[in-house]
Amino acid sequence: MVHEALLASIAGGLIWLDRFQALQIMISRPIVCAPLTAWLLGDVGAGVPVGLLYELLWLRYPPVGGYIPPDTTLASIAAAAVAAIVRSGAGVPAISLALACFLVLLPVCYVGRALDALLRAALGRFARKSERMIEQGLIRPVRRQFLAGLCLGFSIAFAALFPLVIIGTLLMSAFVPLLTPALDGALGIAFYVVPIVGMADLMVRLDDKESRALFILGFAVVLAAGLVYRRLGSLP
């Protein structure tokens, strides 16, 4: 468990930088980072439903301007890692486990938002220091400031993810013996409530062509992801 948590935390720390520090090629979106994390741990099927839950619930809240949305990246990475680790030791249905991990680790979204705000404040100090260096004609030290910012972002995410994955795995491992067929069926039905809420929230704003186009595109992506998940789930 410790080895898997360490691997997930290292990968998650690098992925977290994609939110606003580096690259920004959308690998930090839950629908990408959750399956990717679970794939690194050997069970991509455990990460797909986790990514769907986090992606759809806050799809309409991008980090635009000074607004910092709930950190679905940190939460979905932790939940996907926990689901993959637990499923490796027990044959637990992916849907039920995904919802359980989602509910248990949901507060991480708001913890991550607080960490995000602290990181942005620290990066602001790096930026002001870099501006003074540029005014003095010092270019090479500016590069060190940039690398220091990246290292700080990675360290914050790693320090948060490692204990979260360990604690989450222990909690979910204790939950697995309690998963009766009746509870499994209830969780399987409840799983679809979260995407429905997210889609309903999105549809409230379908009052222009751009919003409708994005809704259709998002629905197609989710449908394709569901088909891929069903296909992966049928593989031996």
C-alpha cells in the first residue's frame, strides 16, 4: 500500500502542476487524471467512474480570473488511487467503490482549494521578486524562481496526497467487508445521482448556442467514456 501511495502521490504532484503552473494541457481534469492515476496502479477501470463523478459535478466552474473552484484534481487523484489499491486486494465492484471513495474524499476538494490559494499567494511573491531581478538585468536567477515555484507546487500536492491515499485506503478497506449485495445495489443506483446533478446544473445555463454546443460535446465525451469503461470492465 505504501509503495502504491507513493507512486500515486508523485504522479499526482506532477499532474497538479497542470492546473495553472505548467503545460495546462488538461491532464489535470478529473476525467483524465483519475483514469491515468488508476492506470499507473494497474486498474484503469477503477479510475474511470471516479473521474466521471468529479468531472461532471463541477464542470461549470472553471478557474477563471481570481475565482478558485473546488480542487477536483487533488480529490479525484486521491479517490482513484484509493479505489485502485482497494480493488487490487478485493474484488469490489468499481461503481460502488467509486461512489464510496467519492463521498469519503469529497472534503479534499475544499482542502485543495485552500492549498491552491496559499500556493498562488506564494507564487505572487516569487513573481514580484522575479520582476525586480528582471529590472536589474538578472535573467538566470529568474529561472531559479520559476523552478522553485514548480517545486513548491509539487511538494504541496505530494504532501497532501500521500497521507490522504493512506488514510483513504485504510477507511475503504474497513468498508469493503460491510458491502452487502443490498448496499452494493443501492450504491450502484446512487452513483448516477451525481452525474445527473452535474448535468442539471449545466443545463440551467443552456441559454445560448455556445452553451448548447458545449453540452452536446460534453455529453458525447461522457457517453464515449462510459462505453470505454464498459469495454474495459468486460476484459479479463
